[in-house]
Amino acid sequence: MPLDCPEKPRTPPGPHRVVALVAPNQELYPVTSASAVFGYHGPDIPRHYSFSLCAEHPGSLPTTVGVPIQVDSGLEAIDDADTVVIAGWTLAPSPAVLHAVSQAHARGARIVAVCAGIFIPAALGLLDGRRASVHWELSGELAARHPRVIPDHTVIYVDHGDVATAGASAATLDLCLHQVLQEHGAAHAMRIGRQLAAGPHREGCQRQYPPLPTTGPMPDSLAPLLEWLLSRLPDPITVEDMAARSGVSPRTLTRQFADQLGVPPARWLLERRLAATRALLEETDLPVETIATRVGLSSAVNLRRRFYTALRTTPAVYRRSFR
């Protein structure tokens, strides 16, 4: 009769491994943005990710700011990456790069392509028949080289789960925080965003840039109004209140929101209230009625209705899944 053997202790899974694939003449902003989100945030914030760099030809790589970066790992670093961030590339990637990224995607790694990095998943056919956020300066070139991709130069990012694209370098922070939110909840993403002193997280549907007006000056920045709204989430605030705060008419304010953020004022405010709701569901045991009051959704009935419409789940189910 075989002797009972004690079960070996299980090794806890390590952090989600994020590897940024960089190239010569690398723009640093998307790299540092991804590092800021996926890197170390100190002992008070749980560490769910590790971050490193790799290149097709490791060594000292020149950057667009004139300061080289030292990259020690080659394409083999992608072999066990959970997420591959393609932070910038040429329009015609090499066969070695295409093979490495293709193998990573085939085994389940997530591909995040920023700006010209979109040409790698496009060349692999990963975006055929799918929308992709592309910088407006590259949309023509992408259409010519990869006509099966559906380019969208009006939004800051598009996430299909296995492949995500951000058209502009400035959207890297938003896309990375979006991944954290999806994988670890709104509260964790908000903690990282607050530590980075980042502005309110932008949804993928928001525009890359405001279109130039045909007459008159560019609209003033909405930042002061947005900060004011975030500090008054519990208060009942109408579009008329927002317009009065900004010193413009409701119609002008609505146009400014559409031009700069791609959404109406009321929808922007509702999204912030739902984000605050998610954070409170994840981090507290507060009753739904109390949360509704704190975030400005007036009642538990209204909160549940808005929550279900946006997330297709209930606050109770959401709280159980994240706690």
C-alpha cells in the first residue's frame, strides 16, 4: 500500500510580465508611460506586473531625445511575456520581429501596439477586419499597406482583448491604465493614476486631438472644469451648472466636450461616477444606497440601473468578483 506523501506547496504565480519591444531612434514617451503604469509603485500598492525592455539588436539604442538607452535583452525576452508593448517601429518590420510577436500572440500573449507599432500586428493579419486606432498621419499609409485593417483616427485606443492599439503616443498611459482596470479593477487603476498625478482616465472612444475650428480661437482647456466636477461628484450637477462654471452657454460647452473629449458633458460625468462606484464596491463594504449618495447617483435603484447599462452586471456580482 503506497504511503501518503504530503502535497508539495504550490509556488504562487509571479507578476504579469510586460515586455516593451523597442527600436533605434525610439521615442521615449510611450516607453516611460508603460513603465510608469506597469513598474514598481512602492510598498503601499500591490505589485501585479513586472516591466522590462527588449530589442531585435540589443545594446545602446539611440532615441529621439538624443540620449541613448541600454537594452540588454533580445527578442528571446518575448518568449515568456504576458503582454508585449510595441512602443514604436518602422513601417516594414523584419521577419525576426514578426516571428517573435506572432509566436507570442499564438501562445496567448496580449499585443499592445502604439503609434507606428500598429504595423507589426497589421502585417501579421491580427487586425484584419478589425478596427484599430491609428494616428491620423499614418492612416493613409496603413490603408495602403494593409487594406483589410479598419483604421480609426478619431479615437485614442481600441482594445480587442488579444490586440490593443493606441494611435498616439500620448494615449499610452490611458491604454495601460485601461489594462490595469480590466485585470485588477478600477480602484487599483485609480491608485496608480493618482500616484502618477495623471488626469482622469480617458476611455478609448475619446478623440485623439481636437479638430481645428474654422473661425475664432481654439476652445479653452476643460481641465479646470473637469477637476471641479471630480471634487463635487456627490452634488447634483446639470449641464447648465457646468456651463455657468465655465462662463459659456450649454450649447458651447457641449460642443467643447464633443471636440475635446468625444462625449457629451453628462456622459463624461456619468462615467466618472461609475468609476467611483466601482472603486467603492471593490474597496469598501458600504451599502449600495450609501455609495449612490457618495457618487451623485441619488438612489440605489438609479445606481443599479446605470451600472447594469454600462457593465451588464449588478453591483453585488461586481463586488463579489473583485473581492
